[in-house]
Amino acid sequence: MKNSTLTASILAIGVATGTLAGDVIAREGKWETTGAIKYGPKRPQGVPATDTYTDIDCISKAFELEAKAPLPLPDESCKVSNYRKDGASVRFTFICDEVNFDFVLTPHGPDAYSGSLVAKGKDPSVDYSATFESKRTAARCSAQELKEDGGE
């Protein structure tokens, strides 16, 4: 995840929140995540100080079962550290290249969760914070939706 971008941010959120099955979620179905990202003082050129997003992910039964294994990471450069439970919430850090992604995730039943993340790097242009909420909107995705979503 070199030079974290909005796409990498959403990927990190999706991977982190979609795969902490034992503690948060990873149930088969269609998940809608909405959130806001607030960039630091040296945000990417042309990007507003605050940006909102919506991301739809289709989780297959196979991915749900795989996600019950140890946490997969966005790429080989990433490591997980400081993983801990804090009441109902889960806290952990992804360290990817020279960027730390500090997450807090809180489940709201089996079909919803919310969370936040703070990303800080040696390069201040990658610094941002994000808040997000996710809810399961359908029990299953169609084969076409799964294909369009990358086959998860």
C-alpha cells in the first residue's frame, strides 16, 4: 500500500472489517459501508478536506469460511499488531510500508458494525482519519454481483 490513496483506504477498511469474522463480521451477503475520510493538512492535491464514500461488498459463503482463518492482509508488506478486545470493540493496527492504520471496530449485532481508523505515515500526505458504518443489506449476492465485486 504505497502512498495510501482513497482507494487503498477503502480497501484497507474493507479488508479489515470484512475479515475479522471471529470478532466482528464476515457473514455471507451484501454489505453496504458508508463513511467519511478527513485528510490531514497535506492531503493529496485536489482532494477535499473531508470526503464521503459508499462501498458495496458481496461476501460469498466461501469467503466467509476463509475469513474465519487468521486475518488476511492487503499485501505482503503489511503486518497486524496490537490486536485486542476492548469490551465489545476490537482494536488493532495494520502496518503497511511506512503507514500505520489504527482501527477500532464495534459490532451492532450480526448484521452491522461501525468503526474508525487513523492513518499516519512518515509522509504527512498519507495522514487521514475515517469513520464508517456497515450493514448487511441482503442475505446473498447474485453470481453477477459476486463477479463484479471480485469474486469474494
